[in-house]
Amino acid sequence: MMQMKYTKLLNTTLEKYKTNGVEEAYQYISKHADEVEGNHAQIYNFKYSLAAASGHEDEALVIMKEAIIENGHWYSYNYLLEDDDLESLRKYEEFQYMIELCKNREEEAKRNAASKLEVICPEEGQPKDRLLIALHGNQENNMFTKENWQTVTSSGFVLGLPQSSQVEFSGGYTWDDVEKGSIELHTHYETMKQNFHVNNDRIILGGFSAGTGVILNTILKRDIPVQGFIFVGPWLPNIEQCADELITLAENGIKGYIICGDQDEDCLQCTKEFIEVLEKKNVQHVFELVKGLDHDYPENFNRLLNNAIEYLTNNN
């Protein structure tokens, strides 16, 4: 039996919450939480929030204690104070104690926050002159990026995995400040250029969800000579603000490969708007609309990734 993906667990839980109510969502994630590998801090967050919202206050506090006290996770202090799902827990002393722990941990984490770079190289003997840099989405980390993109090393790519310095909770990083993320991406590119013999005509930038906004901003405003970009479930809510600038993609021969699910309620609309702008600006691109996929990587992403690389690196 194929193991359930972490993102599938969260997305299905949210869907059950919307369609069948909070109790069914809570029972679903409780049943399947141990079947996935991923950021367990986020899974705990879903569980205790849904437990509280469905009236299981004692269970919610037990789950929070396991997450925060036993496992050392932390969550945003403002979120814990303001989220409606947690309203029923705020009368308990245990809850107040735990949010103070989280406040201290959050302050320390943000004081020490720094963008990180993980690099995965092709096997010994393979050329290392091709570079692909891939970014995670919001509330994610490099683990998710590595899981989905690491097969490119078998095609001779050095894979760079920048992780944002903008931390939201334990193991959850965001790109809320797009310009800051773009500066971090450019800095990591310069580091990799110094450490590897990078062919400036063979650089690809890829990413998921909010990471795509950082990539697009970087292509338009930073000096990275890219051959093309690969976007998965792109979150580009303000694409109209930079629509006129996208003409530079066509002028510089930068091609795009965009993948999005037809059930992606978060990003399908802005993806369609992005595609319309690319067409108006005569930017070469391929758009893969994946049937039945929500806001996630498709099951056949490895094949689509190979197709994308072949398309982007073909000079025709």
C-alpha cells in the first residue's frame, strides 16, 4: 500500500472540514496522523485545533502537551491567542502555561533565524555544471523540497535547496516577505556559483506555492541568468502588479513550465491569470493542468519534472 503523503493528509483534512464539518475532520486526521512522514508540529496543530473546535477540550489539551511540552514544538503566540478554534481552551491554566512557553521559544527562534542552504550533488563522475535551485512553499521546509526535487541529480544537476529565514512555527518557514526571500535566494546562488563550476546558460529555478513568487521576483529583479523556471501550484496573487515586467522573460528567452491541479482552490485562479499574462507577453511556456489534484505535487511529478527539464533545456 502506498504511504499517504503529508500534504495529502492536510489537504484532505481541510476538505473534510469544509464539506462534512469539524468532527469528521478531527476523526480523519486522528486516524491517519501516524501514517505519514512530515512536519509533525503541523500535524499536532491540526489535531489540537480540530479537537478544541469540535468540543473535545480535554483531548485538545493532551495533544498540545504532547506537542509543546513533550516534543518541544512551538507555535506563534499571536496565533494561539487569536485563533477562533482555540477559544474554548483559553480558560485553562495549562493552556496559558503552554502559550508562554511558545512565546519564549518563538522569540528565541526569530532572534536566531537565518536562511539555510542544502546542496545535493550528482554522483561521482557525473558533470556538475547544471544547477537547479528549488524553493519550498509556505509553512514548509527543505525536507519537502528535497523529497520532490532530488531526482534531478541523476540528470547531472547540482540541486540547491534554500530554506527561508522567516519562521512561523516549529519547522514551518514562509516567504511572506518576498523581497527578503529574493535577496536570500540570490545570496545562495552566489555561494553556489563560487563552489561549483556553473554554466550560466544552464540554470533552472523551481518551486512550490509561495516559493514561486520569490522565484519570479528574483528573475525580474536579481542578476541570475536563468534558462527557465518550473512552478508547481504557483501562488501568485498579485501577478497583475508585475505583468508589464514579464516581457523581459520573452526578451531574454526565459521559458516556463507550470503545473497546477484542477482542484487547487488556493492557486488555480491566479495560475490561470499568470498563464494569460505569459501568452500576452509571448513568453514560451507549457501549462500542465493535472486532473483531480489539489494544492500539492502530482503523483507523477518525477515524470513531469523530466519533461520540464527537457523542454527548458531544448534551444528550439
